[in-house]
Amino acid sequence: MTHRLLPFILLTMLSLSSGILSAQSTPIGVWKTIDDETGEAKSHVEIY
């Protein structure tokens, strides 16, 4: 019985993990531009 169940479990785990791995983060949001010399935030850029 475990020989028949193992491929099903592996296929299910692969199917569920592939969706998580293929998800990409988007640049949408508020970003800070940082000054190279001072290291302080110069401005905020909103991307939508």
C-alpha cells in the first residue's frame, strides 16, 4: 500500500511547492532612494 501511496504524496508535494516557487515579487509599493554619501533616504517613490 505504501508503494502506491508514495508517488501520490510526492506528486502532491511537488504540485503545491511549484506554485510557491514560481511566485515572483512585484515592484509595486513605496521605495526609498538612498543617498550614496550620507546613507540617508533622499526621496520616496511610489510604484502602482
